[in-house]
Amino acid sequence: MFKKVLIVDDHDVVNEGVLKVLEAKNITEVIKAQYCDEAYLKLKKAELDQDPFDLLITDLSFKEDHNYAKLKSGEDLIIAIRSENQQLPIIMYSMEDRLQKVRSLINTHNLNAYVCKGRKGALELTEAITNVAKKDIYLSPQVSNALNKNNQLEIDDYDIELVKHLSLGMSQQEISFLFKSQNISPCSLSSIEKRINKLKDIFKANNAIHLVAIIKDLGLV
């Protein structure tokens, strides 16, 4: 089991909740940080002192305030860590439950577990710590399909082109006319409407504007 753990979250109540989970597993050497830059420095100092952390639990999103931040998110923190250390076990503990985002985080940054905050968050975090200690990957039930190759997470070039034009403020009818002029198929208004609705379902978007924001956040356009 882990001996020295770093918790990174900008909410005190979350930090205390994670601390209780760790204490229940007899992990008592726990350090907390509320900023990603602060967490990175703590990790580096521990390495220099030859007393490194053996587990990192971090949130994904951090609210900006008056403090300057080079690392603005949990993903930024993980990128910085993974550029130097591929071995440190990392658990992401977040409200984010979009499968595409979870899949990207797991596959791109070699995360060991992804736990969704919620009513059963503490229980799932406990399971995640146990699994990661056994060198197994853990995903909360609501995002367990993120690594399922049979799901519809991937979007193709047509989808990216469609969302790109939406992001430029074009209406669905304008996109239909444009696709017809460029011989891009399908180009009918009904087909474009159906595809946008399908993408909204896949990415859990409330509307077209939200869809564009999500896909931009994922770096797909």
C-alpha cells in the first residue's frame, strides 16, 4: 500500500474527504496542495530530498484567482509530471464525466485511475486506491465505457469540419449550402441536424454552442 500521498484540490472540503479515505486505509503521511504549481514544487522537493511521493490524487479543474498560475489545471500538472516521471501512480478525482475527455486523459497521460466525484465518490476512491496499489486501472462506473473500443466516442473528419463551421457562427442551413458547393456528403439540412444531435448526445452537450465548447476543450478543433 502507499505510504506518502499528495492531494491536490482547491476545495478544503474535498481535501478533507480524501484525507479521511486515506486514513481509513492507514495512510497517514499525506500532504495537501490547492494549486497545481504548488503541487509540482512539492513533488520536485520530495524527489530532491530523496523522499518522493508514491501516489498523487488530483482534481482536473481549478478555479483561477489572483495568484499567477503556470499550471492551470490537473491536466497541466500531469503533463508536467509525466514529462519527467512516467512511474508515479496518478488518480484523477473530478466532476468531469465526459467519456471522450476521460479516455483522452487515460490514454494520453497514462493515468492509473479516474474517479468521479459524487454520492459514491469516497467509496469509489477507496476502490481506486486499492486497485492502483495492485497496478490495476480503475474507472468509476459512470465512465467505465471510456476505454471500450466499441463505443461511439471517436468523431471523424466530417464531424470536425461540421463543428468547425458551427464554431465560426454559421447556421445549419449555411453549412448545408457550403457542403453542397464543396461536394461534401451528407449535405442535406436534415442530415446535418441529425449529426449535430448525435454529437450532442455523445458529448452530453446541452446545445450546439455547448457542443462547440466541449470539442474545442478537447482540442479536436
